[in-house]
Amino acid sequence: MGELFGTDGIRGVVGEGLTSRTAFALGNALSRLKSSPAVVLGRDTRVSSDMLALAVAAGVTSGGGRVLDGGVLPTAAVSYFVRKRGADLGVVVSASHNPARYNGLKVFGGDGRKLPEKQEKRVEKTMGEYVFAGPLSMGRCSPLDGREEYADSLASACPHSLKGKKIALDCANGAAGAVAPALFERLGAKVFSVCTGGGADINEGCGALHPERVRALTLETGADAGFAYDGDADRLVACDEKGNIVDGDKILCIFAAKLEREGKLREEVVVGTAHTNTGAENYLKKLGVRLIRTDIGDKFVSEAMQKSGAALGGEQSGHIILADHAVTGDGILTSVCLAGLLAEKKLSKLADIRLMPQVNACVKVKDKVRVLGDEYLRTVIDRARQGVLRLVVRASGTEPVVRIFAEAENKKAAKAAVERVRAEILAREG
């Protein structure tokens, strides 16, 4: 990763770490990846998204590129249109699951996948070196009215009518609200949805990071399933009819079992990450499926899937990649495919998978690299690792925090390991 790009694009607090100047510079730099590129542009509902999207568009067009502006779209929809329209690049203005004061710039290549690290570095190198096309050679910006087309592609992934099913939706006050409720109604379900479109409350006490809201809605309405997305709808966390949360690890196992039964699980492998629950790995082993672990981030999951030929990959956080349908994580697609399985079994039965206790914590720090490079902290981490199944301490790729994760046979041991590392980091931060 470079100085600007993290694990999921460029991200920061708007007006501080991320400004219109940054967005313009990115758009202008993209015009040098290819002469006069066609760039699909989308955004979530954040207050700052319009401003940043306009700056990206200005940067692209000033460099001679053409912009196809889709307005408010889920991240996966931008990936979809890059491929369907034969565009060269895609940009999503979104900070995904982060609070409303944050925003971000995600970049896709012509294959609809996140831009490779080599190209990210090339873009970073040229972001401060503006190049302007002549007054009659500048690009144009035109609307991309494709929301219905994207919805059609999602609907085609559901093999059964959802007539008679009740579905609860928490759209995180974000981009999913523009697509998901109408889509599930079209598929025949009775929909109970909570979502505002103001953008000032995106991810605020709702969505995939706060599944308690969709749980309450599911139980209150007697829904067959509840689906919670994040701000740009590339994540999904589900809730079964009993109110149990179904995270990305369980969703991964559910789809692995389905694809294995159908003979569609290529290479007999599934891609996960360092956080994928050992219980999920044990479940996959019983299916005769091998789990490949990679770094945290759906970008790395996608790369590992390409290398291994896997048809399925994902993260505990709810990024699920179904390679037969899409090349990137799509929370709405995942929910539609999951809902399609409800004709056969209740979600509580599908998700009856034993997972190991895990504990996560975040510590805000001034310098992630300095903290994790501390020799004594590494000694503390090694000691804390004794007595737990796994312990992962890493720098966040999207925020100024160090993330601590522990998994053990019991929650007490996992919590003790996390607290030991957390206390040491806090002591060193002063």
C-alpha cells in the first residue's frame, strides 16, 4: 500500500484527511492510466459525497476522460457497470462502514475489480502533477441511468419466488436504500425496511455494524430473515427468524455447502481471511473443502480467488464474493441469494454452524507503524498468544487504529488475551 491508498481506497475525515483537492487530483491522475478513459462514477448518501464526486468528475474530464455518473449507487453496481459498459475505470465515493464524517474514494479497474496495488502506486505518484487537456479536448460528464438494469441482474440470481416470505431490511441509511427494498418487493416478499436517505446518519447505530436494529425489526415483524447492509452495501450481516445473527463466516459456510452439493465449488476451496472463524474452517473440512486464508480486505480475498480459481470467498464482516455472479463483494446480491434458499430451509437451520468464541477490540493510536514496530509489544503479543487458538494484531487499513483479534475455546481466554495487548498499547500511547 502507498501513503494514500489503504486496504480499500483512499479514506479520511472530510476536510481533514480527505478534501476536494484530493478527489480532483485522483480523477486527474486516472486520466493518465489510459488516454481519454471512460470512468463510471457512483456515490453513497453521505452529505460530502456530492462534493467529492463532482471533484472527481472535474479531475477526470479536465484530463480528457469521460465520466458516466450513476449518482447514488451501491459499490458493487459501479463494478457491474464498468464491465457492462466496457469502461476503463470506476470510482465510488464512499467510506463504506465508517461514520458520516468520513468519506473515501474506491477505484476499480476495467475488469470491475479493485485497482491492483501496482496501479495504485502509479496513480499516487502522479496525483500532484496535474495535466490538462486542451479547451476542445476535455472530457464530458453524462448521466448513467442504470439502477433498474442493476436490479434486473440481482433479481436473476434468485432461483425462487419469495412470495409468502417476510424480509426485514436495514439499509444503513445508505446506498442500499435505493435498490434493496424495491428489489425484494419485486421478488414477491413482504418487505419491512428502515432507511433514511439524508446521509448525515449513515451507519449511525444501524446496518451491518449494528445488527441489533435488524434483529429487533425481524422479531417485531415475524420476518423469515433480516438483512443489514453497510453504507455502500458491499457487506451483509443477516438475522434468522429467531433473532440470531448470521455473520459472514456462517454465510460463507452456507454458500459453500450449497455449491458443493451442486458440484459448483471449483477446486474444492473457499477463500477466507485471518479472521475467519476456526469453527467455519472445521465445518468446511467436513464438506471436504479447504480454506485458504489471506490478509484482511475483500481486495485480497478477490486476488486469492483469482489465483486459486475459487468460486467463493469472503470475510467475517460480511463481504462475500460469489464469483459466478460478480467479481466483487455485493451485500444485496448476497442477501438475494441467501433469501432464495429459504424455500428449502429456515435460515436458523441453514446457519446451524458451531463457531469458536472471538473477541475484537480497536485502539486509536497516533502512529500505527510505530506502535506495531515496538519490540516489547511484540513480546507481549507472543506471550498473550499462549492459551488461545489465534491472536491477530494489525493496523487498520481504513482508520487510525490498531485492531486486536483473539479466538479461543472459551470467551474468557480470548478476552484476556485481547485486554493484555490493548492495555500495553494504551500504556505506550500515554
